[in-house]
Amino acid sequence: MQAALVEGILESLRIGVGFLWTAAWAIIMGLVITSLVQVYVSKERMAQVLGDEDISGLIKATLFGAASSGCSFGAVAISKGLFKKGAHVVNVLAFMFASTNLIVELGLMILILLGWEFLVAELLGGVILIAVMAVIVHLTLPENLFDRVRAQLNERDHDHGVTEDPTCGMEGKDEYSLTTDGGETLKFCSAGCMETYQQEIASSGGWREELRSWGGWYKLGNQYRKEWSMIWKDVVAGFLISGFVIVFVPQQVWNALFLQGDGMLVSAENAVMGVTIAVLSFVGSMGNVPFAVALWGGGISFAGVIAFVYADLITIPVLNVYRKYYGWHVMAYILGVFFVTMAFTGFLMEELFTALGIVPDLAGGQTATEQTYFELNYTFYLNLIAFALSGFLLYVYRRGLGAPGQYRDPVCGMRTDDSGPSSTHDDETYYFCSNRCKEAFQKRPSDFSDKHPQASGAGTAGGHDHH
């Protein structure tokens, strides 16, 4: 008995870690792309264009979301900031959904672990889900409830001194605060975001120049580190849990929870159960993809698995965050709207795919237990490249944060010392992080000469315009 248990545990770990190995490069590449967009797209502009309840606002919310962070909690925190600044409820919900379901890293993971049919259902279903949700909210929205909640939220955050980090939209902390020359106090969520902000106001290069300098790569490394810090627990938990579910949950359990057979009723029941299990599973963000593989292996219908993947925004921990931010009423409203739209869209996808004859055939694939995960194949080489890129970004982040800081490169804003390249203009000496930044300066010194070469202290933001 004991030997069988140990064998089961080892097999669970082999499958869980095997899944993680298979998808690692996709997660890393996806997060790098997400980080690039996060660093170079402004949150302020976002809130301004998401204020209207119209088709264009909805499309923009979806596109912003798809280009945003992949963590359920990050999405909820950023959308709270957008809501406070006046974005419409429909657009806030669309943004949250897109930023957890229509992102690059998730799409790559679904393609690798579940197949192209699931990827198509995820993307097409994601758009349909946002449309269905918009219609439901339009018909049922208790209009004054959200206006009241917005006012309360602004009031409460103002009383408690809660401010959003100007670089990323997450909640700022007291220990990372600085005062601008205009007397405004800004709070940041981490030392990395504070350094990124100081760097931005000290630099005046465009993003192309920045990505040719240490400064631009530092911002990317900082954002990448942050993306990982938000999702790694979900990802690791999802992969490990899926291994244990595949090995230890007997087929009878799945047969008892999910109706078997064909027909609309089976499809509808499976979709509702898929969302229900997601709510109770506690696994959010990208961790629910490997879990979905376990459900698919258990013989659950296409509708059930797709509805499950959609539902990471209503797991119990995320619902608790809604309650803390917005109160019980809004939490219940979001849960109701999301539950109905997710189950309905899962059901719709199965009906559509059945009509088109492209529902994947479960019997055709290898089971998780039959697969070998660690081989010298394309996954191995892509992982090597992805891990090297990861290591490079973390190295740049460390180098940037710990850089000797008495000067700032006027091109990219990176902290630097007097041992690096330097150039004199109008009797002022400027120091650079790289020869590339020095060359950019020498081509057009007048563009940068309003920058003070001394780095400002941690307590002030320095008196420069924000470019």
C-alpha cells in the first residue's frame, strides 16, 4: 500500500513538473512580450478612453486587457485604478477578462498543453464572452450602485492615503514614496517601480533609444520580475495540483460530477460544473490550464473544460478581493454576471465546434501518464533560450537597482557613475550607461541639456518634465 502511494506521488510530480517543463518557454516568452507592452503603454491614457459605454470603449478595453498583465489579482488591482479614474463598469470587466484570458502567454500554454482547437475556442470564446457580458450588464446594471461604490472607493482610499503606483497601477506603499517639485506625494509598490519612475523623468529618449541602452532593458527587467512575482504561485500550484488530480482522482468522481453522453443538456450541465469547479479550485491565472488538462483527461466535455479555463476571475480568493475593494453587493453582481457568461459561452463553443466538426478527439491523444516530458527536442532548446533571456533580464534589473547612483544618464535615465563614458556640453559633464547613449547625446546635445546630470536623492523626484 505504502509503495503504491509513494509511486503515485512520484508519478504526480513527474507529470506536474513535466507539464511545467513543456510550457516554460511559452510562459517566459509571453511574459517578456507582456512586460514590453506594460512598460511602453500609459495607464492614464487607458482610463481616459475607457469612460464610455460604447462599442469602441469595449474594443479598446479588450485590446488593453490583452496587452496587459496575466495575473488575476494584478488584473483586479489595475482595473480598480481604472474604475476609480472613471472607466465604465462594462469596460472594467472586459479589461479584467481580456487581461486574464486573451494574453499571449496563456494562448501559447493552451496551444502546447491542450491543442489548437482549445486555443481557437479561448480566443473566439473570449470575444463572445465579452460581448455577452456587455449585453447582460447593459440590461441588468444597477446604475447608481456603481456610482455610489466609485464615490465610496475614492473617499476611502483618500482617507487611508491609498494611491496607485504611477508606473504600473498597483497599490502604492508608504515606504516607497517620493515628493515631486510640485509638492505631490507619489507612492510606488516596489523599489523597482520607484526607480523606473525616476528614470523616466530623468530621460528623454524614445523607446527605440531606450531599448538600445541599459536603462530601457532595466525597465523591462523590472516589469518582467514583477509579472513573475504576481503569478509564480498560481503557476506552480496549478501544475503540481494537476499532476495529483490526474493520478489520484478516480474516473468515478468525474462521471458523478459531469453528465456523460451527447446533447445540449449534457453540454450545458458540463459548462455549469466546469465554472463551479473553477470557483472552488482556488487556482487562478495561468495555473488553471494544466488543471484543465486533468479535467479533459477525465473525460469532461469540451464545454466544461473551456468554461473552466474562462473562470479564473471568480475563484474564491479573487472574489474576496472584490469584496474588500467594492463590498458584498458588487462582488455578488460580478460573480453572477461572470458565472452566467462563462457557462453560457462554454456551452456555445461546444455547440459551434460540434456543428463545424472540430471538437478535438480525446481518444486520439496520449494520456499524461504515457507521455515522456524530458527529451532533447524543440522544447529543450526553446527552454534554454527562454531561461537565458530570463537570467539576462534579472541580471539587468539587479545591475540597475544597485547601480552606483550619483549621476543619471540623460538619454535613458539609468543611474551611472563617473567611470563610464562621459561627454561635456556647455561646461556641464554628462555620464552615460553605454557608448550608445553617449552617441545619441552627441548627435543632439540640445535635446538633453536641460537634464541635470546629478541623480536626485531617493526623497525627491527631481524637477524635470515627464517625457
